[in-house]
Amino acid sequence: MAERGAQPDPQLFATEEVPKERVHVLLPMPVGDGYDYVLTAGMTAPPGSFVIVPLGPREMVGVVWPEPTDPDLPERKLKPVSEVIDAPPLSADVMAFVDWVANYTISPRGTVLRLVMRSGQQLSPPKPQTGYIRAEVPDSLRMTSAREKVLDMTSETPLTAAELAREAGVSDGVVRGLAEAGGLQAIEIDPDPPFGAPDPDRKGRALSPLQAEAAEHLTAAVREERYSAWVIDGVTGSGKTEVYLEAIAETLRLRPSTQICILLPEIALTLPFLKRIEERFGAAAAHWHSDVSSAERRRVWRRVAEGQARLVVGARSALFLPYTDLALIVVDEEHEAAYKQHDGVLYQGRDMAVARGALGNFPVLLVSATPSLETLANVEEGRYGLVSLPSRFGPATLPDTDIVDMRAHPPEKGRWLSPKVIEAVNETLGRQEQVLLYLNRRGYAPVTLCRKCGERMTAPHSDTWLVEHRYSNRLVCHHTGYSIPKPDHCPHCGAADSLTPCGPGVERIAEEAKETWPDAKIEILSSDMLMGPGAAKSLLKRMTEGEIDILVATQAAAKGHNFPNLTLVAAVDADLGLAGGDLRAAERTFQTLSQVSGRAGRAAKKGRVLLQSYQPENPVIAALARGDRDGFAEAELEGRAALGFPPYGRLAAVILSGENEQKLNEVARALAGVVPHAEGVEVWGPAPAPLYRLRGTYRLRFLVKTTRRVSIQSVLDEWLSRIKIPASIRKTVDVDPYTFT
Ligand SMILES: Nc1ncnc2c1ncn2[C@@H]1O[C@H](COP(=O)(O)OP(=O)(O)OP(=O)(O)O)[C@@H](O)[C@H]1O
Ligand SMILES: [Zn+2]
């Protein structure tokens, strides 16, 4: 410090002696854990600010993270922040969430931050656009037929030159020329128009007493303004959605700044849901998932970051939007495996939603007719509250379910529908009602064999089967996406016309149905039949309006749809999901078949469900026939508890993969040599993953199981750090795995 009497120049004093403010900046990349930088004079960058910083030869956008900088680093070693971006900073909640997810999933924080930041392009200010409306046309204006066409297309909503030109079928030049001549008035268009303000006090539907009671529990939870988790457990068609719309309304009433995130497991469900939101609140919700255009995603991101968009409907990735005042999350169809992310950061959206609520201190609602066993266990242990809707709304009742014992009533040779089902379909069609034939298998046949040499068709360098699709006349691999036109000679032995489809897919069932009911209108609904959301929408509309007699469908039809005239659902192969060593096989089969069954008889007419099964005594099939969900769940939970499986234990998978099989085996053996031996920890493997060979890569798997008292993350961290894994071997850690392929 300078001595007093010397009267130093205060300016000099300030710049020379006061150390520059340091910030820790997290970067959206998988390596490193962020770096310290200094702010230059005049810069302010509170935690959460987006900044541009130098990184080696490049510049990168990162976020000022709320954590201490390293005091031992000398200032001269620190690079200055290049720029503070003019965008709202991330909230403390969002940053805490990034840290939490990274920790839980054992992912680098930078990779999780990337889920929040996306490409970062949305951070630069939008390019203003010019739109045109019709002007007071001056007398001097020279009219041409092209100009006239443009004027015909104008309205009160400004359109860009390109849009006007397209609509009028003329060149952009005509539009510009007309504008210059004074025939059009230019207006600046907001490229990211704000979302309408939702009105919670618009009248919703009148709730039944049961629904009103359920809604009251939830609105009370919302008014507490603190974390709680609730399960809305209601049979299909009970009005769970109506009930949670009330909780959303109450959240909107809390403050003008509150935001609500509603997660749906499937893109196909979002469109009808958006319509329902708009009807209820008089404003469209922001819509977020991978199929939304990049311009729209940019708009949603920015409007959410400003706190302007209050209602967001989307896929699991909507959890990572930069909310400013998130106050409620709804996870609809919470039991859906689709909430699990399968690449990059391997997170379970439902579980992360609950964590987000706890970090942000607001309620989370989990909604399902068949809650996951994890969720049921959480209710039983008092961590989640429960709201039940045990009966359907209005006159509708739950359908009767019967098993068709395929051993007693087999189909004709080369066919798949039992005479029992054919009879029921005849009756239903006779009453002018609709039928759903459910089979969760896309394509024509799941396996294609050569009759001559017995060769099973697989994708190249993979253990995956090729599935015949007649609709496109191709053989397709559903795992790798590989596809070829169906060959007319066996690629293995060269025999002509020897390739034979084995087993049924929806296309084959539709073929059988067309032969059996030649006069019926029959269509297929399966994710690969739909050319896009438009085609899906039109098919669902035709089904809703009763224009289709028999819908042959995969899981795509199982969820959320209301087909009022559908009274018969027949599962072609109810046993399908039961085989295989998957932990959740029974649970998932029960859930999907309940969901599909739930499509029958949703309006005034009584529904009926038939389950074709070769193992009617199987507990899953038997429980479905009894309509005994709770009995099933109890038995299944007991089984899981006895084995220490989730939800009563923790599970993680470690998958090693590489092209060099020998090297892979060496690494796996080395890891196996240092497995942790601690109480409450078990490690199985290495074992070949069920799909051992995929696209020329070999895959070995370890499974780690711990008790709930053990932090599985610490166990994995410690174990995996004991061996240096060479770059040629890829290591994937999946905490709470859902697929065991
Ligand atoms: N209070 C109500 N007034 C009028 N219609 C209602 C009411 N409650 C539910 N419905 C109607 O009943 C049907 C089922 O309701 P909703 O979709 O909310 O049920 P859900 O429990 O979410 O169904 P699912 O789980 O099968 O998708 C819908 O068509 C809905 O409009
Ligand atoms: Zn052959």
C-alpha cells in the first residue's frame, strides 16, 4: 500500500493495486471443468451470465458459474473475458440443476450445460425482419398482373417478401419493386414473437366431485410454494388431465412470473395436448422437442429465458430450458420408458424432474394410470403424496378383459388371429363399432430366414435382425437404421426367392384382417408408417371420427388417444414383452397392455379387451385379466425387494465397446480385476451385451448393484478410476439403466 502523505493519483491507485475481479466460467464441452478468467474494467458479470472467453486459439461461449475461483493462480496467468453477452443470466436453480444432473449421471458438467445452452446460436440478437402490408395505393402506381397478385395476398398480418412472393407465385423482385413504388408498407416483424398470456381464470370444464377433490389437494400443494411430489394415479379416462390443468391454473395465479413445464413422453401426443391447453387458458403454450423447427426453438428458448413464455409443453429436454421462475412440473405418463435419454447424458427425465422441483422448491406432479414401481414405492414410503381417480369420468366404465388361450383356440395355420377374436371382431363390426388390433411389432415380419440354407438375415457386422417392411419393400434393421431393398436371391447361398418371413408384424396382421374382413376399412398405425406429424394427425382424426373400422397398431396407439367409438381391443400377442432378461419386462408389459386396453369403451359404450396368450397362467396376464393392478404391483415389488433390485436397490451399467475384440477383452479383464469389494456392492460381468456386435463394434457389459445406502456414483467413480481405459475403447456409464441391450 502506498503511504498516505504521498497523495497518489486515486485513478492510478485503483487500477494498479486492486486485483481484477475473477470469475469461474463453465464451458459447454466434455473436457475440463471450466476455467478462471478475469473481468476487464467496466465489465459486470454476475453468476449465470453468458460470456465469451478465449480458449486456446478459439473463443467460446460459457457461463459464469457460482463457485470460487482459485486464489493460488497468479493474475498474469488468467485471460480476460472477451465479452459479456447481453442475455438474461441463468438462474441459480438452473445452475444447481446442471451440477446435480452431472453428479447423478456421472457426466462432465460441461455436457450437461450443453443441454441448457444448445448450440448457443439463440444467444445472438435476432435479425430483424421486414414484413409488408398493403399500403394506400398511390394513383401513380403502375399496375401489372404480377403486382396485382401480390396485393391480393396482403392482409393485416405482415408477411416477408419471400412469403408474399411464394404465396403470389411471383419473384421476390416483384414484391420489392412494388414496395419501392409505394404499393406496400414495410413493417418490422419480431422474429421471436412473444407468447400470448395464459388466463387461469377462463372457465374450465365442470369437475366431478371426485375430480374436484383431487384438484383441491393439488392446488393446495401449489399454494404452499415449496417442494412436494404428487402422484396422480387414475384409471384411463378418469380425467387426470382435467385435474392437473387446475394445478397449472393455480400456479399461474401465484405470480405473473411463474412458469410451468409439462412433459409428455411422445411427440405424437403434444399436438392434441397443445389444443387442450389453448382451450383452457386462451393462449398457446411454447412447444419444445426435436421436431420443432430451429427458428421456433430459438424463439422458445429466448422467451423462456426472459420469463415471457409461461407454459412450456415438451419432451424431456424441456427440463433444461433456462426458466427464470419455474414453479410447477407435470410429468404425464410418468411410467413411460421414453423418459430415459439414451445418448449423451443418460438421464431419466421423470427422476430429474423431481430433482428439479426439489432444487427449485416447487411441486412436481407425476401422472399415470399405471405408475412405475419406483413411483409406487415412493408413495408407499411416504416420499410422494397420492391423489387417486379410481373410476372413469361420466358414464364410461372400464372394459372387461378376457384371455384367449391360444392353446385351446389356435388360429388357422399361417394365421395369427384366434377364432375367438374373429368372432368378437365380427360382432363389433356388426354393431358399427371400431376395433383395435394391437401388436407391438413394426413391419411385416420380425425375422427373415432363407428356406434353403437357414441363414437369418442380419444387419452388416451386427447381431440385429432385419425386419421385412412390405409397405416399402425393404429389409430394415430397427437398431442401426440399416436398410436394403428386399433381395430376390439369398445373399448367403444364392437361392432364388428363398427368403421367408417368420412371425407377424402389424403389416402382416393388417393383411390377414383384409382377407378376413374384405369390406372393412383397415389402416395401420405404427411409427414408421407415418410420413410426418401431418399424416399421423389425419389418421388419428379419421379414427376418432369413426372412418376406420379396424386399426392395426403398435404402441403408437396405446397412449393418450380418445376414440369414442372404439369398443374392442385385441392384443395379438400379449406374451410378447414377457420374454428376455429385462428387469422391467413384466412391469412394462403390464403397463402397455393396460394402456392399450384403456382405449376401449372410453365413451358411453362398454368396451371389451381380448388378450391372445399362450401362457394364461403367467402372473402378468392373469393380473391383467382380473384388472388387478395393485396385486400385480405388490407381487412385482416383493420380487424386486427380495433381489435388491430397483426401487429397493440401485443399478448401473458399464458398457465397454471397441472394434478390436482382443483389446476390448483385455480392458474388461483389467477392470474385472479391480472390482470393488465393499458391503452392499455387487458387480456382475463382464458379459457380452445382448447385442454383442453392433455396426462392427463389440460390446461387453458390467452390471453394478448396490443397496440404497451406498452411493453408486462414488462406487463407480472409484472403481473406474483404477484403470486407465485406452482411447480405442469407449466406456459408457448408465446409472439407472432402462435398456439392457
Ligand atoms: N370434468 C369433465 N368434464 C367434461 N369432460 C371430461 C371431464 N373430465 C374428463 N372429461 C373427458 O373425459 C376424457 C378423459 O379425460 P382425460 O383425458 O383428462 O383423462 P386421463 O385420465 O388423462 O386419460 P388417459 O390417461 O386415458 O389419457 C376426455 O375426453 C375429457 O375431455
Ligand atoms: Zn440361403
